[in-house]
Amino acid sequence: MTRDVVFTFSYETYADAAARGMMRPPDRILQTLMSSDEVGRLLVANPFRSLASIVARGLRPAESFPAREDRRLITPTRLARRDPTGVSAIVRTYRSYDVQLRTATVRAGMTRPAIVTTNPLVAAFCPFSWADTVTYFGRDDWLSSEARRAYWPAYAAAYRQISESEVGVAAVSQQIIDRIDPRGPATVVPNGVDPGEWSGPRPAAPDWLAAIPGPRAIYVGTIDNRLDVEGVAALARQRPDLHVILLGPTPDPDYTRPLRDVPNVHQHAGVGRRELVAALRNCDVSLLSHRRTALTEAMSPLKVYEYLAAGLPVVSIDLPPVRGIHDRVTFSARTADMGPQIDEALARGPLSDADRQTFVDGNSWSSRHRAVLDLILRSSARHRSAETLAV
């Protein structure tokens, strides 16, 4: 028997997910829901968008959502561009979001759907009296995100409400589970990889990468305050023979100012998935050179899984979610002190093709998502009662 499901994004839209190649954990879960034969009707909800932004976006190409009668996308609307910061106002805001979701499910012919949301405010403050079960998927600890400090009181209240309401919780790390302390069902679902992206012979290096001499150490991801730029600069100065590549968008160019006069540090803007795979598979060692913060200590870094899928040894600062991923991950207390571990990694060389494929097969998104599906599609007492009546 299939279940109807409602999936909601946190702060980005389906169009944003499609533009980045559906590569983040929430995007991957949505892909699984869209293709699963255990899911009946599926309603995908963008976050709130203001009416003004909807009008502006109307001049752009429509979102590339697959057109199917049983797979629908909606964008709830409001006048305000941003969430309020006060907890009481946040609660009122998400009650309004709940009303718009409920209306959409009625139009879609859905009955007591299962809810899965990647926004803790939705999980906590939407009443969902019309739904069956509610599951929150945590890809980050929002309560330690400096970029959203204004909302920390709301996130703290949301975590308490999620726990007390016995909402189901799936998260990429045990640290996120522990910070929420859910009383309902919970499961840890680390990040994974898509075997289709990482199989086959090594592709040629992109031209921009081929122009950089080896040995090459690469860091992939948004270049923001998670990255220890001072540590990267110190490491590069200690090892002028090592070329450090930072591959990803830089929202604030001033943040990388300490790296501008370091000749063996190379920055390159973000690239598409195919080029990303080619870049990783043509480097020698990979770096997880984060600062140690409450946010990074709760992350399951997707990049580490992709580094290993590319066959690269990994040198990382010591973060709990990274421990135990693979024996080719070595640790350093600080980015500036990674030199000996990098030397060891370069001496050992890349993973063999057999070891690389074993890692890819054992850490596929499909293997991860069985646990998520079981949690999302769990039956509540009222759902079991409805099944009994139907029989």
C-alpha cells in the first residue's frame, strides 16, 4: 500500500536544488521520494515567497519540475520577504504556511499524508492536524549557524517543540540528534554518493586544473566562514611545493583576503557536477580544513564522501562525524598543522580502483535512504486505524 507524502524545503526552492544538480541531502531525499513506488501522491512545497518576488520571477523561465498528476509543486505566498524573528510571530507565520499546505493537499486529493520537512520551524510550528506523521530531516544544526543568529531563539523553541511533540527526526549526524533530543523516533543518516557519478575510467582534468602543477591538494565547497583561511595560508606557506585548490563559490570575496598573496593557493569558482568529479579525480589529496565550531562539529561533510569516491586520501581536522568513515581519512588538530598528514597521504597515494568502488557501493544514497523512507512512511495509530477501516 502506498502513502501520500508532503515534502517541504527549508529556505531554498526546487529551482535552486535543480540548478545545483540535486546534490545536497534534502535534494537527494526528494529524488528518492519522487521515484519510490511506496509513495502515492507527492506534494513538494517551496518555502514561503513574497508576492513581489513571485511577480518578478514570473518574468523568468518556469521551474523545471517533472509534470505528473501525482507529483505536484507549490509555492506558498505571503506579503513579507523574510520570516519575522520573534518566536510568537514565527509561530503565526508557520500556522499560515500550514493552512496553504492543507489547501494544496485537498486539491491534490491527498488524505492524511506523511509530512517530511527540512525546516525545523515547519516541523515545530505547523499544527499539521490534517496530516498523519511528521518527520524533520536535519542537514545542519541551525541553532549554531552564525548566518542565522537572529533566529536562534526561534530554533531553540522549535527544537523543544519537536522533542516534546514526538516528531520523528532524521539527521546527518548524531550531534544534531543529541541537540534536538527527540522523544519520538530518530535515526542518523550520514551523507552518501551517487555511484553513477563516480564509476568508470578517470576523466581528463579540466583545462584550468591541468594548468596547476602537482602535487594538488583540493578543498571543495562554499568558501565561507567554515573554512580556516588563516590555517590554509599557513599550510601553503610551509609547503610551497604543494598547490592548494579551493573550488567553490565565494559569497564574500573579502573573506579570502589572507590567501591573495600566497602563490600556491588557487581559487576557482563553483562548477557543474561533471566538472567537479573530473577535478577531484585529478588531484592527489583532499582537505577538510574547517574551523572547529558548534556548526562544523555537527556536520556530516558531503565533501569527505565525494573525496573518497574520487579515490583521494583525506586530511581532516578532527570532527566527530568524520571519525570512522574510512581508514584513508587522517586527522590533524589544526589546518596549519596538516603538513605531516599530507606527506603521509601523498606517500600512500590514491585508493585502488577496487577500494574506491567498494566505498562508492557501500555509501550510495540508495543504501542511506532506506532508513529515511522507513521513518517517513511509518504508520501512526490513526493511520493503522484507517487501514483497518479500509479493509
